[in-house]
Amino acid sequence: MPLFVILMLFFDIDYSQGSSILPSCALRRRFHLNGMHKSGDVILGGLFEVHYTSVFPKLTFTSEPSEHICQGFDPPGFRHAMTMAFAIEEINKNPTLLPNVTLGYSLYDNCATLVIGFSAALSLASGQEEQFLPQEKCSGGPPVLGIVGDSFSTFSIATSDVIGLFRLPIVSYFATCSCLSDRRRFPSFFRTIPSDTFQVHAMIQILKRFGWMWAGLLVSDDDYGLHVAQSFQSELTQSGLGCLAYTEILPWGDNPSELRRIVEGMKKSTARVVIVFGHQINMIQLMEEVSLFLQNVTGLQWMASEAWASAAVLQTPRLMPYLGGTLGIAIRRGDILGLRDFLLSTQPGNSSNNQNTMIRQFWEHTFQCRFAPPPVDWQEARGALCSGEEDLESVQTEFLDVSNLRPEYNIYKAVYALAHALDDMLQCQPGRGPFSGHSCASLQKLEAWQLMYYLEKVNFTIPFGDHVSFDENGDALPIYDIMNWLWLPDGGVQVLNVGVVKKTASGGEELILNEEKIFWNFNNNQPPRSVCSETCNPGTRMARKKGQPVCCFDCVPCSEGKISNKTNSVECFSCPEDFWSSPRRDRCIPKTTEFLSYHEPLGVCLTTASLLGTCICTAVLGIFTYHRSTPMVRANNSELSFLILVSLKLCFLCSLLFIGRPRLWTCQLRHAVFGISFVLCVSCILVKTMVVLAVFKASKPGGGTYLKWFGAVQQRGTVFALTCVQAAICTVWIVTASPVPHKNTQYHNDKIVYECVVGSTVGFAVLLGYIGLLAIISFLLAFLGRNLPDNFNEAKLITFSMLIFCAVWVAFVPAYINSPGKYADAVEVFAILASSFGLLMALFGPKCYVILLRPERNTKKAIMSRGTAKC
């Protein structure tokens, strides 16, 4: 839709055939806007909040529409407008910037009302001539080449939605809504203040710095607040740095019941930090309720958005008990040299027209006077008549306070950005321009979109050193000051700059904060704690409370075998296989190892018994060697007796292989040595038994043939053959399925039981079965020869020794199967030692008794006489 048609609809234009040749347009009704104007070659527009609010009369169907009335003059808002006028005056005096062009301005007051701000924007875009010819107006430049404003995000959205269709540049100094970065919807919108996206990130960085994970969020009921609420919730959730205890929307206008409900919710909440993205009027209304209903409540830490972080109207003795210590994100402060002198030169003049009504209103507000008729209808005129010669320096007014220029600094940069864009455009050389056919734009036929092309590319440094440029979304370089409200002992207020947050080269946010300068409005002058749940220490994990935000949780101890080594762990982690959780579950410690050790009492006892048995065998061997020529030793093949003693000694020593930390070689040798040693011993006993029976048979008539099968060579061969069978079994077992050391964690979770797995259960069973077979045969043969004459009574000893041997190993099997870990090794060692001691004592105890204590019986005559007498 052409701009002309839009303006016809909005301005209620009367389109009539005023001429037979050319039609004309006439305004039926003019907007009575509060403004300030100055002529020039190029006009820049401005939209500012010079009044807090406006009142519209009630309309009826019969009455003519009447004008609104703006109320509540705002001296800082008027200073904003005068800052733009000052910047234009400064540019006009600059010989290097736009040297042949004089800038003018048309500045309007939006009265903090959308419809007034929108009307003013359209007036700037189209002009307010009483009558014009459309054909003539279709050529030439627009009334203004650019607009500085608006201060509200909602106003900027409404204005840009319409004016942006025609690419008229709008440079805002205070609209921060992130939605305005949408280049497809707002192609001609620029701003010298960072987007709310960056402000939200800055707020989250401050929350992270002080560990505030539980906060309340209050936002204004407009595009500015609603977009922030959505963005803040999303960013806070994604960062995982905290959650919102509540989110409330501050109402517009007089709504005490809703404000009281919000204040009651703040009072009940456990959140000690309150973040407010709202305007000054929102905070004024809110703090009225806070001062009434939170008189007995202290300990709230306020965080302010840029819209009220420097609001002097809130820094009063009545509100500072609540707002003292406030941390705020503020627009970057700047120094504008010469601005105060320019403000002091403000004069209302003697003109009775409405060209500079804002100055006249400021004068009436400051000096509490009124001008002679025609009256200024923007506020109630009262007091004496204004002369226009009053001295500004004689009164105290916020208008002259230039100590904390923040929005003004953005306005200053916005005006310079438009001026630099226009200067770059005018320096274009014909034939080298950026437009079709390499053409350049001319001041006489300038189109707004042509200026926007250059505005997108501005890159300059203002006289005070700050760099100005716009990114692809029309946003300025993001940087904010961090402010802190210091409540002085005398009741005064000082706003301190305690840090800065800015965008880094990598695209992140850098927070620089001087914590030593921050004033905290608490008894200990320390930052408060604001958490829904206390921190979960290492050794515990967070378990979210059902139906509550993620910041509200219980701390659950980690289960056995799992740990958490940092605070606020979401889950516990299992320790590696060889490690176990410490008692506090905060670290993994090596598992205690368990095996049959030489250092524990059981190991010491078994080792002692093994060495004792070895020593006894050595002693018996020594006795037999010393008395080897006596009948007691020589009877029934002394060579087998010596061989049995050697094998028993090996049996005692092999038990030591079961003690100590299992290794591959000990696991392989322990059963092999044990099996071969016992087979050697039992096979000697078996051969000895067979020899006893053969001698007995040979003593009878016709029994001589038995002895030829049991000579010394045959005895050695039998023992060797039987032992080789066991050696073969062990070899096959080790080669096919060798016993190996194994770390067993099934018995105890917190222990590693080192043991030797047999590898092949069949191999182990065959080994034991072979020993058992030989033992049973020896026992049966010895039992058959138990009633032989006394000179052959060694069969009784063999019978008794085999009975002990078999009983031990029969009991061993169930005990071994049911004993875990090191106790299985202890059972096997005990069985080895018990059976070895049984054989040693049963076979050699009586003989040593005779040799050592009854030597008179150790003679051939004594032995033969006992046998003859008995026969």
C-alpha cells in the first residue's frame, strides 16, 4: 500500500477535486503535538518522552473529537530532546562533517502514550502541510531523512512496522527488545543501545558470579518485558545456572490489587534476588506497594534493567531501605563537553506560536509560572506570569545535571551516525556510486532507503573516543556498565560504577566486577544467598523434587561403589573395577586385596606348620640315615622309607605355594607339585604294602615266585611309573587349561580376592581322583595284611596312615567347595598338612620311638624272637 494511501487513512485526509486539472489534498484536522523545531537543509526527526502520561477526554457519538492533555513534565526527558538539538548544533559548527549542509530538527513529545508517539512518527514521515498536491509531493525527498527514537520498545515496534516499509531510517537510543533485531520485519531500524539478548546474558553472568540460583523475575506488560521474560527463562534454563522462583507481569496504570498480589508472592517466596525488567513508572507503582506491605521484610537484593538502573526518582530516603544495594545494568556513560552550557542557554523566546512548546512547558514547570495567553494546554498553568528572563542557574533542576549522561550519550551517537551516513552519501563520486548504473544519491532527490544504505556501513569514532558501528541486525556494539546504589549514612544516595560487561572478540560475554566497591544492604555487608536448595556436597547427588523447578532438589547419598567428586552432581559415577567408593562417597580408592598372606595370623600358622613338618621330616631323615644299618631301618626296603620321607618333605613345602599373592607360576606349580608329591608318597606306600604281602606269601611253601616280581628294580620302576602318570596328568592340564591368577570381586564388592582358578575342573578332579585311587588301593592292601606276624607288622601302620589320609581328603572336598577366596586355599593347605602329618606320624612315629627310646628292640634277634614266639 503506498505511503500516500496510508497517510490518507490515518490523517483523515479530504481528497477533493480542487482543480479541474490537478486534485489536491487537505487535512481535516491537525495533530496538536508538543514539539520543538529548527529549519535546515536536511531535517532530522526525534521522539522523546517529555511527559510521563496523557489524558484523553471521553468521546461521544455527537461530540467533536478533542485533543489529549499530556501530564507530568519530565526534566530528564526534556534533556534528552535538548541533547539531540545540541548534537545537531555541534555538527553544524563542524567544518569537516557536512560542511555545506545545515541540519535542522523536528522533535516531538510522545507523552509516554503509544497513539501520540505513533502520530508524531507519521507526522515526521509525511509532514503536516495544510494542503498539498499529491503529484508534486511524489518527487523530492521526505520531510525528514531519519528519526532518532523512540524510547519505548513497543512504540518502536509500532512505528517501524509502518515507516520501515518505506525504508525511512529509525535510530533508537533506548528500545532494547530483542525482537527489533529481526531484519526482515524491521529493515530500517537501528539502535545505539544493546539488545535485550545481551542484557539477559549479562544478568545471568552476574547471577553466576554470586551463586544466585533462585530468583524472581518481574517484567513490564509490553513487548520489552514480555520478550525479556521469554528470553530470560530460555537462556537461564539452557545455561543450567539457576531457575526462576516466580515470573510476574507488572500492570500498567492504577491496579493496586494486582500489585498487592505480586508483593505478597514476593514476601512468601524463598528467593532473595528480584530481577526487574520494567520502566520507571512500573517501579514507582511497585515500590509504593512494597513500602506498604513489606515493612517488616528485609533481605531482598534488587537487580535493575537499563530502564531504571539510574532512575533518580527512585533514589529517595523512603525507598532506599528497600532499594539500597541494588545492582543494575546501565547504559554506557559518556561525557558530552559543552552540553551544560548549551542547556543553560535555553530560552523560551517571545514567540507566541507553538513551534517550541516544549521549551515553554519546561520553563513553566521549572519556575512555577505561566505564560500569557494563548495558554499552553499541555499542563495546568499556575502561578505568576513568566517573563522568559528567569535565571536557570538560580534553581535546582535535574535538567542541568550532566554528571551521569547515559541515554543522552546514546542520543548523541545516534545523531552522529545519521550525520556520518549523510556525509558519506554526499561524498559519493558520480559513476562510482553504489546504486543502479553506479549512480549517486543527490540531496535534492534523496530517497530514505539511499541514506539507510550508508547508515548500515557507518564506522566512525566520536570526539570522546567511543567507536560507533552497526552489525547485520542494526544493533550497536554491546557494552553495559554495572551500577550499585550506595545508601550513605546521612541518607543520601550515590550510584557507583562497579564494573562493566561487554562482548568479547570470541562472541561471549566478559564480566569485569570490582566486588570490593559493592555496597550490600545487609547486616554483614555480604552478598545474600539465594538458592532453593542448599548445595549438594561431594558424595551426594541431586534428586529433583517432584513438581518443582530443577533448582529445588534433595541431596541423596551415592550408593556403595559410586561417587560424586563435585558439588551439585546430577548423578553418581561407578568406580573402576579395581576401585571402591570411600566412606564419604567422594572419591574412588583402591579396593582392599585379600589373599592368604604370610603376614596374617592364619598364614603365619600354616607357614609355621609347614616349616615344622619339613623340619620333622628332615630330623626323621637324619635319624634314619644315622641308624640306616639297624634292623628297624633296613626292614622292608629302607630305600622306600627314605623316598617316602623325601616326598613328605615336598608335600610340606608345596603348601607354601598356596600362601602369598597368587601369580601365574605359583598357580601352575602349586597343584602340580602337590599332586606329584603325594602320588610319589602314596605310590611308595603302595609298593611297600605290596612288598609286605609278597614277603608273607613267599614265606609259605610254594610262594617263592612272588618275590621275583618285587625286587628293588621292580619297586623303583613301579613308583616311577605311577608318578609319571600323575606328571602326565599335570602336564596335559597345564598345557590345555592352565590355572591362572584371578581377581574375584563376586565375594565382596569392596574387596578384590586374589585366587587361582583351576582352569579345568576336570583336570583338578582327575588329579585328586588319581591320588585317591592309589590311597584306596594302598588302604585295602594294608587292611588285608593287618594280621601278619609282628615282624611284618608295618601293614598295620600303613592301614592307620591310609585311614587318616583318606578321612582328611574326603572331608576336604565339601569344605573346599564351600570355602570362598583365601579360605579355600587355607582348607587345601590344611588338608595337605594334616594328611602329611598323619602319614609322617603313623609310619615313622613308632619306628623313631624304637630307634631312639627302645634301642634294645632294634635288633634282629628281638624282632625275630617276637615273630617266632608269636608263631
